[in-house]
Amino acid sequence: MSEPLLEVRHLQVAYPVWGGVLRHKVGEVRAVDDVSFTVHRGETLGLVGESGCGKTTVAKAIVNIHAAMTPGVRQSGQILFHTEHGPVDLLRLKGRRMRSLRAHVQMIFQDPYASLNPRMTVGSIIEAPLKIHTARTARERQQRVHWLLERVGLQSYHAACYPHEFSGGQRQRIGIARALAIQPRLIVADEAVSALDVSVQAQVLNLLQDLQDEFALTYLFVAHDLSVVYHVSDRIAVMYLGNLVEIGQAEAVYCRPAHPYSRALISAVPRPDPRSDRSGRMPLPGEVPTPLARPAGCAFRTRCPLARPACAEEVPPLQPKLSGQLAACPFV
């Protein structure tokens, strides 16, 4: 295993709930509750879970944009990014100090239709990071933009076009080119292919893997589709209602899941053969609890087939299992 590039330690993120006539804080939603993991240089860590489990919140915390997007958000823990001069806690940085590190940590957003400014040409969109983080001349920036467009499968003349002239897959390629513009070391891909057709998904995933090999990139790949995550990831981390419930090598998590929630996710992956055996499906009873009223102890206990009274006493820690991964369940 290579040396770590990013370490998330005991991350907690809580969104305020406003109410009343005078709009005051009446509560908070713990979207992420004590999450810890490490991303090593050159690897792809897949972060998977169903909608609302906190995946995107973790991604936005890593690139440190919560404070600018959500007034009153509460964050704690550490997000250590390892630089040549030692680790830096991204959660503690603001303004210019954070701007200097944004050249190393970039994000590919989920919605290719909303993440590009419709009033800017594609060339201006990709050139914007170069203006902020580099001292290149206008000609050098233009050459870099044209090279990036060609590298992601577009043409240099597309720099003069506007986002509405492109399909969803092409827009996502533009977003990838923008993220690559300043040669980052870590790319956080937040549901980068979820809004695309299956055939386009395959093209974008192959492009991301080719770019990783060419530029020695490190990915945190956030998605809810386990088959996609298994295809691109070296390791997989599974989240449920703000907590990590399992993490390990992709082969182990996908083929030999340890946590009951991971097993249910794997069993729900669609199979193209209508004659395939579906006896191993694990339908989960009930609904996902609201983050406003999380169950005491293990958040999954209200739907877990292995639940016992002890599960309500405390949140189970990640423990090593025989198949090699870590799982937050003492009864597996």
C-alpha cells in the first residue's frame, strides 16, 4: 500500500434546521457522524451508499465548500491532506490559505447540466482555474485549454461553444477537463456518471481510468451504484445514515460482504439474466430513518436481520473480519 494522500479523521457535519417567526435554529441534522478513512496515493477509493447517507456531504467537506454554501453548518474532526511540507488540515483553512491548496484538490460535480455556467464559453470555463492558480500568459492558457479538450475526447474548436450546445456526457467531459486544468493530485468525483446513460457512463469511466494512469491521479469516487464502484475502485467504503459500516478491498467487499447492509446492497444489484437465481436477495424491511431522529446505537439496527438489544447501546466500531475488510457489526 502506498503512502496516504488524504486522511479523514472523526469527521462530523451537521446542518442547521431553521424555524420560527424570527428564523432561529431549532435543531440540526447530523449528515455525517464520526467518519474516518484514508485515501492512498494513486488509488481509487469508492464511497458508496443509498441517497441521503452522507456521501456528498463527505465529498464537499473534503474540498471545504460547506461554509460557503450553507450558513451555520457545523463541522468537526480533521481532513489531513499530505503535502511536500507535511499534512495540512483542510477543515481549518479559509480564504487565501485554502485557495492555495485548491490547485491540488479538485471536484467533479454530479449534475453536468448545473455545474457549468451557461453564460460562459467552454474555453472560459476551463481557463478560469488557470487564471486563478497559475501565471501563464493568455496564449499559454489557450493552448492548455485546447490540449485538455482533445485529451477528454472533444475538439479544440469546442472552446468557443456554450454548455447548452453539448450532451450530458460531453458536459461531464468538460467538467473533467476543468478539474484537470491545474494538474491536481486528488479528484473528488461526486456521482460523476449517475446522470448519464449506461453507454456514456462506460465511456466516462474508461476516460477517468486512462487519465489516472497518465497523470498519476488519486480518486475519491462517490456513487450509489455498486457495480460501477466495483469496476473503478481499488477499495470500497460503504456508508449508511452518516456512518461507515464497512471498508476494504473492492474484491472482498463486493464478493464477500461482511456487514448486513453491504450484503443487502450487493443482493440488490440488477442482473441481466432473467433466469438467474434470485433466492439470495435480501429485501430490507421498513424505511431509512430520518437523520433528525437517528436510532440510538447502530443506525441500521431498525432494519437489520441480525439486530439484538445490545445494538441500541452504542455505535459499533469498525472491526477486522475474516474476509479481510473492516465491518461495523460484532455479530457477523
